[in-house]
Amino acid sequence: MSNLEKQLNKIKKSYFSFADLRKISLLDDAGLRVAISRLVKAEKLYKIYKGYYCLDKSRVDL
């Protein structure tokens, strides 16, 4: 489990914007985009809209 994933699990939000992820991460923008992409490919993070992500699709009303 990556550090970013551990930090996301601690936060009780149903979705995150890229700006939210930037605030909780120690990565620069390019590194954060790579980390997000890897989590999305591993299906541990779901892209719900451009720049918005969630951990559990069932908790988000679209």
C-alpha cells in the first residue's frame, strides 16, 4: 500500500480533487499524477470526472 493510499484512507471524504490530493501528498505535480495513474490502473482509486477521484464508487452520487 502506497503512502498516498494510506493518507487517503485516513480522510473521511467520499471524493477528492487533484488540489486535495496535492495538499495531503508530499509529491510534486508530475509525481502525483503518476501516483494517481498507478492507483487508478490498480483499481484502488476511481476517476469520477476530470481531476476528481474516489476510493469507493458506491459512496458518491453522480
